[in-house]
Amino acid sequence: MNHEFREEIIQVNGEFPLEGTLTIPTGPEKKHPAVLIIPGTGKSDRDGNLRKFKMNLYKDLADSISKLGFVTLRYDKRGTHKSKGKYVETGFWDLVDDAQQAVHYLKTHPEVDSEKVIILGHSEGCIIAPAVSTRLPVAGLVLIAGVGEPFKTAIPRQFQQVLKEINDMKGSKGKLLRFMIKLQNPEKRNEKFIKKVLSSTTPSIKLFGLIPVNAKWYREHFAYDVMQELSNVKCPTIAITGSKDIQVIPEHAQKLAEAVQGQAEWHIVPNMNHVLRKYPKNHTMLNLMKEYKSIQKQLIDADLISIVSHWLSEHYLYEETIQEENVR
């Protein structure tokens, strides 16, 4: 069934007010299941857009879920766009607190079934979602493009991917980049940066005395193990990753699903990348943003939408559908 829905601009009240967009199916008054969308790392807005990078990632996800008959909530992260606070001083646990407040908002909304609130996390949202669910129980987790390893191992792995690409690069450009690496020794500089961040005590520090870095976010992420947190999750869970995602390891979808206590399943979507588009070519870390921009006008992967829609409907709408058919 394709439901129509309306949008409302709302405010989630926590330590700092967050502005969000709530979608509510139209029609007869009743309580609906709801999905909170937790975004990935960075300053994209609630729709998943940056000024020169329009993906509509979270708006399209919200719209497709709303059409099933779910309420959805997506929001601007603390310190970005129309939400209050300072982004550069926002730690991992601050993001968890904010998401927890958003879950509470949905659970107490008059048009939401408080027993059927689900969290959908994308990228970093997959790390935040389990932490929220162990604080405030939810009805399910949808983990899209998540890592199945601690943050402190994921970051060095991505850094090594870049170095490998440079070492494998042919021609004069490869030679120049390898010369620059030898000259600047980025591995040593990176180790120095991590050591400085982890030994800091303030929310942010200045890199080279100029660039503000969110030290609190790094420290808290490095101290947190998402795999250990997942072992506490008892609600139904689905983990989905694309086969062309190079920011995470696609096979980690299975690790995420197998880590939880509750019913779980996992999927690897053929040719889907980290921004949830089809990309039959191979991505490179060095040209990643350029490659993402080249496909930003594409729609979200239809296979992903089909998998998420089927899972949500099967777990949270099946009983309602049977009841509606019996009434007819």
C-alpha cells in the first residue's frame, strides 16, 4: 500500500534543541510505527545534503518508509544547520544523547505506537544506534553501511587504503605522490595527530594552531567498541551494506547481524556504494568525493529500498494489514 503523508518541522529538546522533519501518514487517525533516521559522519543536513553535494539521502529514505505507513523523523545534528550547539565540541556520547531524545520524542508522540519505534542508522549512525537501544529499548534496528569493527581500527584501515592506492598508481602522478609521501611521512604525522588528540582533555584542539578539530569526538569513538555494544541488542536487527562500499567492509554486514542477541539478518546489495547508489565501477579513496558527485542525481538503490521495505512491513505492519483485510 502506498500511503500519502505530510511533513512537519519539529523540535527535539535535549541539552541543545535540534530541529527535525517529521513525516506522518495521512488518513484515519491511529497510532503508527515510527522510524528514527540517524545520519552518518559530517555536517550534512537532515536530508543528507551539503551545499555543493545534494544527495537527498535521508529524505529519500524517509519518503520511501513513510509511503509504507510509518512515521519518520530525521534531524539536523547538534551544531549544524538549524540545530543548536557547537559541532566542533560535540562528542560521540553527545550524539547518542541527542538520538535518545529523538527516540523519546517519537515514543511520546500521540500518533506513534510507542512499542513500535525503530532506529535506522547509516554509517556512523550504525555505531550510535546500538548505544541508544541499550539505554532506551526500541522495537528494531536497521543498520545500513555500518562498520563491524571498533572505530580505532577502522580509521587506520581507511588510511592504509589510501596509501595502497598511491603505491599502486602508475605514471608520473603516482611517482609524484610517492615522492611527496616519502618527503612528508604521512604515517608518522597521522600517528602524531592521533596521539595528540587522545591525550587531549578539551572538547576541541587546534591542528597546526589554526584548524579546530573535535578531539572529544575522536577520544570517545576510540574508547567505544560497537561490536561489544551489539552483543547487548535483543531487538530484531537487519544489517545491509553495498558490495561497492569501500568506506566499510561489505562482509561486515554479516558480523553486525551475528553479533546481536535478537533475531537478525544481513544483506550485501550488488553494486551499491556508501551513499546508497548503484556504481558498477570500482571506487578509489583518492577520488571518492568526485565519484560520489558524479552520481548524486541518481536515485537511491531500488534493491536497498525493497529490502528495507519488506523487512519493516513484515515485522511491524503485518498484523495491521491482516486486521484491515478482515475488516473489509
